[in-house]
Amino acid sequence: MNQKSRDEALMGVALSIGRRELGHTWPNPAVGAVVVRETPAGPVILGRGWTAKGGRPHAEPQALAMAGEGARGATLYVTLEPCSHHGRTPPCVDAVRASGVARVVAAIGDPDVRVSGRGFSILREAGIRVDVGVGAAEAALVHAGHIRRVSEGRPHVMLKMAVSADGKAGLEERRPAAITGPASRARVHMMRATHDAVLTGIGTVLADDPQFTCRLPGMLDRSPVRVVLDSALRLPAESALLASLDTAPVWVVAGEDAPAAAEERLGERGVEVMRVRRHPSGGLDLNEVMRLLALRGLTRVMVEAGPRMAAAVLRADLVDECALFEAPVQLGVGAIDALEGLPLGALNDYLTTVGTERHGPDRLTIMRRR
Ligand code: AOF
Ligand code: ZN
């Protein structure tokens, strides 16, 4: 195996051990790192590290600590530029220099203004060989949330939709309909585990009384923050969301004019209420909402909402990725469209298909921003 394919394979390992932590590390990226020594028998991994829950410690010092003295002269593969700032932890470049590694292979630079090339130059000045760009395309996907948050001030947004074969999402008068099967539902729970938050609207909460937790055996600690857009603070005290506050937090985004008494009532239950400006159209300003969520540290947000909010995030050009579940059922002419006021095909104006999966009888199409 030549060095290029060896580098790619080892970066693949770093990417996969980092990726497992998605949904767990916010406000920080889910970085993976491996320390590798070349031997006559081939490369040997001496240390592995990933960003810990809540973002600290970072991946690199853990991988280097595991390798110990073995790191001397070895290569560090890391999915993001090592940090150079004194933040909540000392700079990772200090740990890299102290370890004695001879070479650092990084997938991409870190757009965080506190790092942004400084990490690489400090390492090069220390005489370490630095190669950047191995596995860059995949790293850009794994770190999409961090990149959007630090460079655009909003989280990466994934829109999840479930539609019938005739493109409908529910029955008349907002009565919910069972569309997808158990295999799709398990896939949705997996998606929740890899996102920092699920974002929904009060209409969906009132109609379906959802919980939005991740309920898969062994992954119960991975439930996302549940964020409800509730401009007038109508969230019922007896909702399933509030009954599951022990599992994951609930944040409510209200309009500036929502009643203070309602905020107090929710606050007493442990719900965090935040307020944003209304859009001239009357609803909450979605760009403001996303800015607020990024400020609060969220990097990856999954939208699970009704046709109105789905169409609104799409129209605001806030959808970076879409998971479209299609089930072989017909809801009929009276049913409501999946995107209010838009044909389902409008997704193609913003997104392009990058893959499909089968889940029982249902088909999942993954789309990404064009
Ligand atoms: C991580 N894990 O493995 C790496 C990160 O607030 P701090 O001090 O934890 O610094 C967070 C920043 O560190 C983060 O925004 C990113 O730029 C950089 N790298 N972060 O959580 C890691 N390598
Ligand atoms: Zn660091």
C-alpha cells in the first residue's frame, strides 16, 4: 500500500471514531484522532482519541496520552486542525509538540477564528511535518455543524420528512397519520442521536404530543435537546415533552410579546424560554431562531415538524440536508401536502440527492444543499 492510500485509510479510522460522537460534543466538533507508528509489518495504531461529551477534553491529547512514549517519531492523524487557543482546555498544539510526533496529517483546517491556520503554522514552526487535505470531503460532512456555526453563526439544519406515496403528510384538520413503518422509525431515532437538537413547532406538539427522544436500546443517553417554536407560549403543562425532562432538556422559543405568566409557569418546570423577534409575516423569524440556537452552542439541528414549518425552513434557505422517508401508502385527495404551499418537488430546487436507503417497505432519500 502506498503512503497516500495508507493515509486515507488511517484518516478513515480517525473520522469514524470521531463521527460516533456526533450529537454528543456540542458546542464543539466531534473530532477523531489516531497516533500511528510505521513498522516493518505495517502501520500500528498506538493511541485513539475522540472529543468527549460536551466538547472536553479534545481528541488529540487523549490519543497522544494513550500512545505515551510511543508517540515519539510517530504520525498523528486528526480530522480537524489542532487548536492553538487557550480555551476551556490548553491548546492541543502544545500537547502535539510535547509528544514528539514527527508528522501530523489533518483532514481540514478549523474555521474557528481562534485557530484558523494558526494551529498548522505553530506545528510547522516546531519542525513537525504537516499534511492537510486527506479525507477532506468526508471531514467537511462530519464537521458541517461546527463549520456552519463558527463561520455562519447558525447550526447545520437537517429536515426530516415522512410522506405517503402520493406526497401527503397527514389527514385533514391536522389529524396525524401513521405513514412510515418501524424500521424507518428506528432510523429516525438514530438520526436524533447524532443531532444536538430536534426542532419542532407548537402545532406538531399540540397535534401529536411527541417526545422526540432517542429510544434505542443502549443509546438512551443520546437524546437531543427538544426545541419548540411556540410564539405565544401555548405548550401544555401535561405534554409528553415536559414529562420527559429527565431525559433531555426542553427549550421553548417564544415571541417577544408572549405572556410573562406562561414563561414563569414553564420556567418552574425547568423549561428554558427564549424570545426572538417576529418576522413581518407574523411567525417567528427563523433566521433569528437559528442564530440564537448557534449562540447557545447547537451545531446540528434536526427539524421534525409539520408541513408549515417544513416549507418555511425550506423557503428561508436554511435546509442543508433532508431525510425524506417515503412509504407505500396512499392518504388520498383530502390529505394535506407535506410542504404547505409548495409541491414536494420544490425540494429539488434547493437540494440534490446523495443517497437512498430501504427501511422495510419505506424508501429513505438523503438530499444535500446544492
Ligand atoms: C473539540 N474537540 O478534539 C478539537 C476541537 O472551548 P474549547 O477550549 O473546548 O475549544 C473548542 C474549539 O477547539 C472548537 O471550536 C474547535 O475550534 C477546536 N477543536 N474542539 O471540542 C477537539 N480538536
Ligand atoms: Zn484542541
